[in-house]
Amino acid sequence: MAGRTDTTFGGARLDVSWSQIRRYCYDGVTYLVYGLAVLFFLFPVLWVISLSLRTEGAVYTSLELLPSNPSLDSYREVLDSGLLRWMRNTLFVAVLSVTGILLVTTPAAYGFSRFRFRGRRSLLLAVLGFQMISPIVIVLPLYDIMRTLGLTESHTGLILLYIGLQIPFSLWLLKGYFDTIPTELDKAARIDGCNRLQTLRYVLLRPVMPGIAVVAIFNFVLTWSEFVMAYTMLSPGGEDLYTLSMGIYVFDNQLATQWTNIAAAAVIGIVPIVIFFVALQRYFVRGLTDGAVKG
Amino acid sequence: MARLELNDLRKTFGRGEDSVEAVSDLSLSVSDGELLVLVGPSGCGKSTTLNCIAGLDSVTDGTIRIGGDPVNERRPEERDIAMVFQNYALYPHMTAAENLEFGLKMTTGLTAAERRERVESTAELLDIDRLLDQKPKSLSGGQKQRVALGRAIIRDPSVFLMDEPLSNLDASLRSTMRTEIQQLQEDLDVTTVYVTHDQTEAMTMADRIAVMRGGTLQQVGEPLECYYRPQNRFVAEFIGEPAMNMVQVTRRGDRFVADGFEYPVPKRADHLSSGNSFTLGIRPGAIDVVEPQTGAATGTVGVVEPLGETSHAHVDIADTTLTITTDGPGTVERGDVVGVDFPPQRVHVFDVDTGVAVARRDGLPGDPVESNLNTQVD
């Protein structure tokens, strides 16, 4: 039969077609690429976990992923050194920043998506233009402004900064989600007696929830791990104000870099993000695919 | 229930040179309990008109009255209207019951028990009582449209507005729902404005049809009035399936002539000047197949589309193709040479430039005036 080959393998006769062989090869290569990609992303995490379980001396002497003498000393040390306080600070800053970002961007995105007003397009482009400026470029002028306002060395100042810096991206992202919701829902809500804010609150908020989840997760992760702004605004205020990323930096001091403590603090620091992600993952994935399909 | 009146309604989008006039000087009145169908091709302004009536779009000029009261300045929920949308517009996160109840919750002071009672009675009326706990995504298209209808009915409005409510349904369901909506509208006796681009829906459902094109009203009248006595070529071609045949002719003495075509001038077209050109309109169903060289024209049958009880045949006559509706299959075959003829009362005459009907028939089939006047031929 055309396209079919009889192969003898270990004494057994295999009856497979070329198309089947091609499919097996294709599947094999696909899984190999997937495996390499997973390894690429997972290896650094595994290596940090491995480091966190070693003694300080074993950091430079062993290349084994599984330490021969695992130790939890680093975890005890970082927990005793104020890590929990830094995590509390970070959680406070992250939650309030995300809340603030959502409070500003949700009605703004609704407005940009639904209303046609003079200057709408220019405003949207201006917002996008602001997003293109790297925060590092403006960190010093920002510090100056915040100091004048008396908002340095305080979490409030940092939260306001995060909200301001993250609004452009979040606004564009969320506007895209509002655009995918048919305007007939707004019309039906208005005929049912809703004003604009009630339409947003009772009718549109739930359908746009995947988009809100994406914005929330993205900004939570960002503010949780942000270093430059936090260091600039908070470092003169003492360790009590530190966020997690600054706290980890404490273990890299003038005397020595305590790699196992840095790794242990990093591992503990990842946990809340993983919990947050798993809790909202359903919305997050749906949000990403909706965005991809509906634009 | 209420009378709806539109007086010189105008709606413009944009400003200055970029502005687009979507509706121009539209005046219409819909009687108490009447079902008026706004029909026309996409972009003709019918949905904009509906949005203006609903209060979803502001009016540039003109007055809208419901029950005699001007409502231009009223918000949608204050106009005592309810609307059904093409894509149902059900709130996706609410159950069918919550969808029905939402409008009552937002606009009335009814208690939860009273609202529940209204929901249940409406659901029973529409036969959706088993679906009340389901969310829209688990409902079929027909079920969704019933819930959407329920959401409109439950508020007991003075005016129903329906924006192509059947367009998203498949053909068989559309036919069923068409009958149900008609029945429902008759039972509830609510003034209704129904927007569609489907002339079959318009013909079968309407008490009266308002045909729109490019934002202007072309004709308003009963469905058969628009079918048999179109005011212009656009209405003649838009209403009726297949579309009316159009033949460019010139009057020569007592005959309309064109290449391969010759027809005696009907009496009611007698006032038309000889030597001028006109467009003759003949509906496919009005054309009879006769022996070659004995009718108005002789041609060759091209494509034949069998539909069971009837067939549509395309007959090539010189540089014109006429569509004719014949009985059943086998009346004519591809390649047959046939004659075509038609009774004078079924001929429409339009001005070539303006498209205005210049010799309309005086009545509908069966009217005494019609049988007396229009069957005579010069």
C-alpha cells in the first residue's frame, strides 16, 4: 500500500504509515521544546530553593541541586530578622496600590470605552505616551516632588507613586476588555433604569472581571517585587518601613553577601504571590485568552 | 398603551463638515396598540430612530410624543418604554429570573415578593418558567430571546421597541418566534415599533410598514399597500421577494417599447408623454408564460431555481433579464424559448430620474375601484 512501510523491530513486525511516523516525530519535538522551556523558567526557582536549604559554606562549594546536608537555618534567621514585618509592609503597599489602581482605572476605562468626547483620542495617546517613559528616568524628579509634599519615608507616598505609574498600562488593558462587551448591555441597563455608574456597578463589572483580575495580578506582582522606587522613597526612613525587596537587600551588606538568607527570603516572598495567582488564576487565564481572541 | 408620534425628527452625528445626518425630518404616528415595522437596508436610520424613541440617543431636532406628552428630555426609564435587542443583551452574570427582575428592582418600589410574582407570571406567559434559574450562557438562542421578551413585557410598558429581535435566530426558529411575537403583541395590545431589514418579517407582522432609506421615510402604509402600490422604485424593489423586475422603456404612441419588448400603455398611464423614457416594474409572480411571439416579449430561459411549489426562472430578453415565478418544477426548462405577458393592473411605472411612481394603481386587488379602472387597456 502506498505510504505504508513494514518495519521489523526486535523480531516484531510493525505496521505503521509514514504519516503516523511524522506525527510521532512532530509530537516528540513539541514535547522536547516544551520541556526545555519549562526547564528554562523553572531552573532558577529550583536553584534558589536549593540555595535556601544549604549552609552558607556550601553555597560556593557544591553544584548539586539537592543539598547533601539540607538546613532550615536560613529560614529561621530571616524570619527572626524582620522579614515578616517587611512582608506586612509589602502586602499593605501592594493591596492599597492595586485597590487604588482599580478604583481609578475601572471607571476611566469604562469612560474611554463608552463615551465619545472631544480630545478622547489625544488623551488616550497621552496616557500611552506616559507609559513609554521608564520610571528610572523620572525617579529623581519624583523624589524631589514627593519630598516637597512630605510624602517620602512613608508608605502613603509609595502607594500614590505606584498608582500613578501603573495607571496608563492598566487603563489601556482594561479599556480593551470593556471594548469587548457589547454596548447593548449598557443600553438595556439604561432602559432598566440604571444611570451610568449603576450600569458600571451592576451590569458591566462582572463581565469585565477577567480583565480586572489581570490588572490586579499584574500590579500586585509588580508592586510586590518593585525595588527602585521603594528604595528611593523609603530607605532614609529606616528598616521598619522596608518592603520585601528592600529587606532582601539588607542581606547583601558591606561585610558579606548572605546568599542562603537572600534565597530563603526570596522563597518566602514568592509564597503570597503564588497564593494570589492561584486564587485568581481562573479569571487570569480567561482574561488573557479573551484579550487574545477579541482584541 | 399609548399613541407614539414623531414630528420632524432629525438626528445628526458629529459636528461641522464631518457630520452625518442619520435621520431626516421623519414624521410618523403609531396608533394605540398598533405594530409598526420600520424596515430598510443597513444604514437607513431605522435603529437610530428606535434609539431616539428609547432615549438612548438624543434628538437633534423634532419632537417625540408618547401618549401625547413630549418625551425628548426624559431619560429612557422615564419614557415608559421597553426594548428588545438583536443580540438579546441579557446580563450574562444574572439568571433568567434576575434578568427579568432587574428592571423592576431599579425602577419600581415593588417588594421582593411582588417582583417574584411578576417574574413567575411573565415566565409562565412565555413558557420559560423552567429556565428561571439558568444563566444566559446555558440557554439556546430562542430561549434567550424569550427571556429578553420577558424582560420587556414584565414592566408593562406603554410602548415596545424591538430592534431586529429575530436576526440572530435560525430560519425555522425565526418563523416560529415571528408568529409568537405577533400573537403576544395582539394579546398585550401594546403599541410596538419593530425594526428589521427583513421584508418578509415586515410584510407578515406589521399592521403598517414604514420603509426608510438614507435616513428618510419612503412610504408608510399597510403591507399590501406598500406591495401593490409602492410610491417609488426603491419601495417597489425592497418589498417583495424576488425583487420586482425593472425594464427601461420609452413611450411610443400607445405602447411602451424597448429592445425586444413591447407593451400597451395601461389606461392609468395615459397621461405620460410620448417619447419620454420610464421604468416599468413587474413583479415576478405577475408574469405569465405564454407562447413565443404572443406576449409583451419573447426570451430564452436561463437559470431555473426550483423551490418545490414554485420555481424562479430567469428569462433573457435582449439585454434585460426578467425573473418570473412559475408553478412547481418543470413548467419551463433551461433553454426554452418562451413568451412573457402580464396584466396591466400589475404594471408599475416609475420616473427614470426620480424613481417616483407616476401611474400607481388605484386600489388593492379585490377593491371595486381597482377592478373598474385598472383592467382597461388603451
